[in-house]
Amino acid sequence: MPRDILDISSNKSNPYQRDLFSQLKSYLRELYRYRWLTITVAYSELQNSVIRYPMRYLWWFLEPLLLLLCYVFLIKVLGRGGPRNGVPFPLFIFVGILPWFWTIKCISGASTLVSKYSGPISQIRFPILTLIFALFIYQTLLFLASLVVLVSVLLAFSYWPNVNWLYWPLIFFVHSLLILTILPPVTAFSVFVPDISKFLPFILRLWFYGSPILWDMDMAKSHLSPALKTLFICNPISFIFTSYRDILLYNKSPDIHSLLCWLLVLIFLAALSMIFFINKEKSFARFL
Amino acid sequence: MSSTLPTNKAIPGDDPIVVNQLGIRFRDYGAGKRPSLLRKFISTIRGRTDLFWALKDVNFVLKKGDVLCIIGRNGAGKTTLLKVLAQIIFPDCGMISINGDVSAFLSMGLGFQGELSGYDNINLSLSFMGFHRDQIEEVVPDIEEFSRLGKYLYAPVKVYSAGMKARLAFSIATSVNPDILIMDEVINAGDEEFRQRCATRISEFMDTARAIVIATHNMQQALNLASKIMWIEKGKIQFLGDPAEGVKLYEDFISKIRNDPFYDIKLKGTQ
């Protein structure tokens, strides 16, 4: 039986269907079909990250611990930074720096993702969004491993689990959505505008200083002009990191109303970002 | 330059591959034309474009059981055509109808990961081809048997020789039973014994596959395998038909171009 032009077989989507809805539907079907690819790539990334080192998976826990020790050294030895709202400064930073490293590792990984997998992309057709999901899963597993260190440190400082810790999955979900919103355009732009890889470190550094990692929102509110204050509040990382600190350090529940608002906004933005990527990924092979 | 979008108009028939008025444009990197904002700006002001047609007005139909060998010089457009057939690159104009599952084998391995073992790379490569865990488990014994890499499949691929990588890559690509098989030069890899086994496997595919498309520079191989020859030069089909006639025309062209470097300017082309 003849099939439509430019397809292809019954189990693959037609890349030339113009109707956006049916294009998305068939793309989602293909994403499901390639679910094993997502798992395999994430697993191979995890293996690749430790296979060369004799200490292997121990590095998942050593890296965050060494990071903490660096900040302890910075604060204790150089004598900068007193307690923040009664919280020891290294701990205050540690709660913020771990999610931050998760975020930037995902974004940096996205900027090199297509060149890293240029072999398969230029030789075979598959939904490239699977690679973004694989990158996200791989970095998220590393982040979750680092939480073991974080919880151990919290317990060592006598910060015991409380009912507010139950909000953590919700904050984590909103944070994941933010990352999944950023990754597709960064990946796509890294193909079409390679200069993005030069800009990215500066943009991330600016974002680092503009986010409550080394400082908190109370400081921003007291020191900044109203315009800058609005800018800082519009930074979704500010809200997410403040929420992490509220539940883990201050035994406070996060601002649920704002959290849900961000959740809805980010669901919408993540969907838009992925639709943009699906539209663009067809031309990646031409640029490789 | 405006591009013509492909249409969704159906081409009747049940032929494995139907290509109609296919055209592909690429950015011209010739004469040091690396992409830059300044170059783009100047081109826009002058109303010019850095694009050129890598393939234009390509028309052909492959019937069930056809083995098409594509010949032509480097840069003629062979690999581009294979990539379009494998749906990796999408055309700027024209229509393609492909009926059946396609397996493409365009270079040595789907980007093997050097640190990972042969088995891990089998898993990864087959996952890129859309296989699920159960399906991978089914074909792994065949890959083990055909590649004959034995215990080396447990070793990281970075320690493999080029021939071993070729064995693994070919074994993975041909472990599936695609309706349409697309290959680029790759059966010239490996030692003599492996090349013979590759040729045998290709022959087996000829019995089962709906169509095979191979790009090659080996004229003897083309004559042995092909039911049709396509000679591409400058992005256009110069000849399509009987293998013996096609090879003779191409070899005549090569000998003429050796004597007269400007001979190819007289050929019909797109560039």
C-alpha cells in the first residue's frame, strides 16, 4: 500500500507533516519508542564519568564533599562571612551551591551535546530530544547523590528532618522544569550560533552573582534599588533557592502560592521550549 | 533565495524508494568561506547567498529487489543522497517516498564511545537505531558470531584496531533486517576474510531486503552487486541504468578528466 511522501515506515513519524498537532503527536510517539535510548545514553554518561578513575562511584560523593571543604576553608581560614540568620555560612552556601552546580552542569552539557553526539546525529534519524532527557537524567542522578552528602552535613550541624522537608520534591520538580525549559534552546542555539558557547560562561557567571547563592533575598531587599529588586525577584532561581533554604535551614514552609504560579509558568515555558527544539532539530545534521 | 518546501502529495505505487525532483542546498565553504556575521551581512546587502545546490533534479525509482550502486568522484553528492534517503537530512525541494524500515550504515560506528566496552557500544548503537532492551538481547548473539571479536567485546573500544572497529560497526549495522539498507563505502573495511563475509551478508540482504543502496568507489564491487548504477557528478545524475554501461561511461570520464582537467566543466551540473 502506498504511503505518504517522505515517510517512510509505519512505525516512524513523518518529518514533513505540516500540522503542528499531528507532528507533535507522532514525535511523542517516537520519543516513547526511543525511551530505551534515553536510559542507555544516561547510563553510558554515568559510566563515562567515572570509568577512568579507580575510585569510581565514590567520586559522586567526594566531589560535593570537597566543594564544601573549599567553602569551609574560604570562610574559616580567610575569616570572611559570618552566620546568615543563625545558619553557619558554609552550610548556607552549600544548600544553594549544590542545586546551582546541577543547573550549570546541565546547561554546559547542553551547549556541547550536539557536537558530542555528532556521530549518531549525522548518521541516523532519532528524536534528538532523547539526548537532552538523557543529559538531564544523568546530571540529576549526580545531584541526588550529592544530596546524601548534604543531608549528612545537615544532620552533623543538628538540622533534623522536619515536616517542611516534605516540600522538597515540589521545589525540586519546579527546579527541574526550569532546567528543562533552558536546555532545548541552549542545545539548538549551540548548533546554529556556535558563539553561544563563548557567551555562556559569562551569562552563567552573571546569573550566579544575580542569584541568592552567596547572599540571600533579605540582603537583596535591603541593599538594592526597586528596579533591581524586581529583576532579582523575577529570577526563578531566586525563588527556588530561597525555598530550598526555607525548608532545609529555617524550618519554614515555602511560599506555596508563588511556587504553584512558577510551576504553571514553567510547564508552559518548558512545552514551548520543547516545541521550538522539535522544530529545529530536523536541520541539525546539515550543520555537522 | 527562496526554497521550495516539500509537499505532502502522495506518489502512487509500492516501490521501496521513489525520488522526484529532489534538491538539497548547503552553505558554500569553498574558497575559505567560513560562516561569519560580517560575511552574512555583506551577502545580505549584496543580495547574494552562500548556498549552493549539492543535489538538484534527482529523480529515480527503486523497485523491489533493486540494488543501486552510486558512483562518482569525491564531493559529487553521493553521501548527501544517502543521508537524504536515511532521513537524516531533509530536502529543500522535491519529494521522496520511502516504503519500509531503513537501516543506514554511513561510517564506522555510530560514534563509538572509546571508554565503554564493545557490549556497551552494541547496546548504545542499537538504542540509537530504536531498539529496546529485549530486541537488543535477541540480536547480540548474531553480532558476537559475525564480528568474531570474542573476549574483546568486554574490552574498551579505545583499544580496538581500525579493523576491529569496522567488524563491530558492520556487525551492528547488519544485525537488523531492514527493508531498505543504505551503505557508504564501508564494506571495503577490515581484512580479506572479513570483506568476503561482508559480501556474503550483503548477498543475503539482497534476497530479503526490498532495496539496497550502496555508494562505492570500487567499480568491480559495483558490477558484482548492482542491478542499477547511478553516476552522480556535480550534484546531478549523469547516468542511471545498466551497471556495465554506467561503469564504462564513468571510467571513460575519469580517463578524459586525467588528460583534460577542464573536461568536467562541460558536464551538466548544479555548482
